Amino acid sequence: MNPALLTEIINHQKEPCVAMVVSTAMKSFADKEKIQLELKNSLNQVSKSLQAGYDETVSTELIDSMRSLIEQVDWDHLPQGLGFYVSPGYSRLVSFPFPVSDNISIDKVFNVSHIRENLNKMTPYTVVLLSRNHTRLFSGKGRELTEIKDQHFPKDFENEYQVHRASPHSLYNNEESKIDHSRWEQYFREIDKLLGAHTGANPVVLIGVKENLSIFKSVYKSPQQVIEEIVGNFDKATVPEIKDLVLPAIDAYQQRENKLQPQ
């Protein structure tokens, strides 16, 4: 879910606009049958309203569109709620990451209040992929993740901090090792300074090998913002792969935050 989804639905306002929202929050496996029954009852209610208020051609098209959306539901991976939005020539299934209340709306425009509420509950977050080649930065909200590419990121190491490279026949002593470690610290301090303008007070997910995480955390001035550390070498990971890595932590964090907010 993202703001572009809201814009898309608002732009498809051709009467009648049917919005059917159903809570799919499950506390036990038995709840699945209750949800399926509730969805069936909601569809019957929509069908009766459309058949009573609109001609057969329009009502049949919208009811068929609604049924097609219901067939797309992944019953093994239910979100907190589902939204079914149909109008002549348009249909959209929406997954809600936060709890919703059941609602049916048939009007000249779509009722998008549930989408707005869920978007408002989503916390922006930052992902930092620490690397000794180039550190990458990602900005996220909800299930959307974008890599930041500007004058600061990705931040290369060797361009500004040439580390000692031992030749195959040279001796690399402890003193040289300390110097290299100091250069790594200097590099990660620069990363820390640059993050301020990008992260603000957003929660942060750190990704990297253990040594990089350790050095960065020793110089990072906002450790309280870190909500998760993912250990491993993901230097060559794509944005979708990074998103799959961080989403479980983001989902858990946003659920905790939502529970703390006054209802």
C-alpha cells in the first residue's frame, strides 16, 4: 500500500463506485471460516443493493468484478483487512496492514477512508546497508522501498579513504591493522553525519557483516533509532531482495507502534 494506490483509486471515479472492506484479522485458524462467511454475506449485500439500484448490465458487471477479486484472495497469508473496489471498467483488491472495520459503500465516488487511515499509520523508515565497497541507503514506507541515489549515497570507501592493501609478500603488522581500523571508523563517522539529513527521527534497519555493524554502532550517534540488525553480506542484493529482508522487522515494528496509539 502506498499513496500512489490512493491516487489510482480516486482517479477511477465512474458511478457506481463500490467499496467493500472486510476485517480479516485472525486470532486462530478457526477464524478463517468466519471470515469467509462474512465475505460471502457482504457480497450478497452488495449484490442486492446493486440489483435494486442499477440496471442489470451494470450490476452484473460489478458483481462479476467483485467475485473475481475475491478469487484472488490468498487465504494462507491474510492481512489485517481486505478492500474490494469496483466500478465500471475498474477493479482493485487492497490489502490493509492495520485493522479495519467492516464497511460497504456504493456511491458516486469511492469511499477511501480506510486507505487513508492505513497510510497515516505507516511509519517512514530507513535501511542502511553497510559495506566496505559502498554503503547504500534506502527509504521506505509500508511495503514500498526505494534506494536513495544522490550526491551522498551510495557512499564509496576507496574514493576518499584509501585503506592499506598488503601485497602478497608484505608483512601486515598490528600497527597497520590499527590504522586501517581507524580509517574504517572515519568512513562510518562520515556515514553517520550524512544519515541525519536523510533519516530524521525515522526507525532504522542496519544490514551488514558483523564487523561493519560493530564499527558503525561504535560511532553511530542515534543508536536508539535502530529497530533491527540483519547480519550478512548483501552488497549485491537488489531492492526487492532488500525489501524481503526488512519487511518482517518493519511489520512487527508498525504493529507494536499501532498498539501504542490511542484508538
